[in-house]
Amino acid sequence: MLDKVLEHVVRDEFDVVHFHIDYFHFPISRAYRIPHATTLHGRLDLPDLPPLYRRYPEMPVVSISQSQRKPLPFANWIGNVYHGLPENALRAGEGNGKYLAFLGRVCPEKRVDRAIEIAMKTGLPLKIAAKVDHVDREYFETQIKHLLDQPGIEYVGEITEDQKSEFLGNASALLFPIDWPEPFGLAMIEAMACGTPTLAFRCGSVPEILSPLTGQIVETMDEAVSAVESLLATDRRAIRRAFEARFTASRMARDYVSLYESIAAVRETSVPRSPAALSMPQPQLEEHLTL
């Protein structure tokens, strides 16, 4: 895929290349001076990443939350663009199902066990719409499966995009009891689009995404259990309006276009215009292309 992109780059066919493949293109982008931006989508607190990003300090990167940047404050951050959803992809609901919802993956960092405990202590039913990846199968079998037999706990399994409006729109609230530095958390804005309040633990991007208008942020299980009752009284129409103001795909696109224009403007004034590596001797080029 990178080789095909490079074919177009050397013919000077792109104003900007937008990468979503982490750092895999860095050697080529450096060698050919490709005008680009890279959106980083994952967690950045992994031990191998600081030395890699120090090796490529000039690579322009975009975060999906300010919190995501914390492990790599020295990286060349050129912007922060929150995710967005098509405005009409999900519709608002009234929460008539009278249940709590969990949406995502069954894995240690998403803490579905916390969601089950919150539901049991509040006496509210819980529906769990979540997939189990192969890497998390043992965790599911040994730590979670037996919890699903408790009264009021229903494991729905993985659902499709078309099913999310009904699942979230009928829920009284979304439980987002994470225990890791979540870079963004799409489930929170999916719930907003459905007018559904979110109860989340203070981790990663949560304080940037949620506000008192759209949910409650807690730090302990006791706080979570106590917060549920007041959370259910949240104005669902106001939640939907908050989604429309902050987290639509149109807003996301405008943010990215602004970044593209800035990158293209710099490219227009830079010299040389054509890729620098095209004139490199082959041994030097190979050195640039090797991690």
C-alpha cells in the first residue's frame, strides 16, 4: 500500500497525504519529504514508542484527545481533532427500556465487571453489547462468563451499527467504567447521539468528551453507584444537542481541512518542491528507508 502511495507522491499528485497507519511510513515520508499528517488512534504509553518518536521528531502528528498526547509530549503535534459521527447515523431515543447499557469489548481495560457490579448494586438491569476478541477469550471465560448468570444481567453479544440506535436510545444510561488511558472512546459520543447519558470513570479522554450536560464522571465504585439515580434525570434532548455541536462528522471534516490547508501552505513555500530523495544516491536512499 505504501509503495502504491509513493508512486503517486513521486509524480507530485497529492497536496497532502493523511496517514492512519501509526509510524510505519515515517522512513519513507522523511526520505521523500511527503507533505503529510498522521492521526494516531491508539494508546501511546507503550515503552517502545518514545525512542521511535525521538528518532523522527519532525513527523507531524494529530491527536484524537489532549490526554492521548501525555506519554509523548515532545512529539510534533500539529493539531487535535476529536472524532465525529454522521449527524443522522444514530437517532435519539427516550430511554424507555429502563436498563443500563454497556457497549464495546469484553477486555480487562474496559471493565465490564465494574458495569455488572454497578447494575447489581443499583438494582437496574444491564444489557451488555460487546464482542470478545481472540486475545481476550481466556479473560472472558475465567473472569466474566460466570458473572453473566446473575439476575438482570443480559449478554447480547456484538451488535451491528444499525442496531446501536435502538440499543443505546432505549437505555437509561451508558456505563463506561474504563480502567486505562482511553485515547477517545467512540461509545460515549454514540450514546450522546442517542440522547443517552454516560456514567464514566475518570480515565484518559473521558473529561474532555463528557460534560455535566452529557454525563457524570466518577473515580470510585461507591461514587458510580451513587451517581446513577441523578444521571437518569439528565435532559436527553440537551445531550443530543451537545452531540450536534461538538461531535459530528462535519465538524471533524472541517477541523481536518483546516490542517490540510496549513500543511499545503507550508509546502507551497518550501524548497525543493519535488521529493528530496529522488536525487539521492541509492545507498543513501536505502539508509533513509531503513528503520
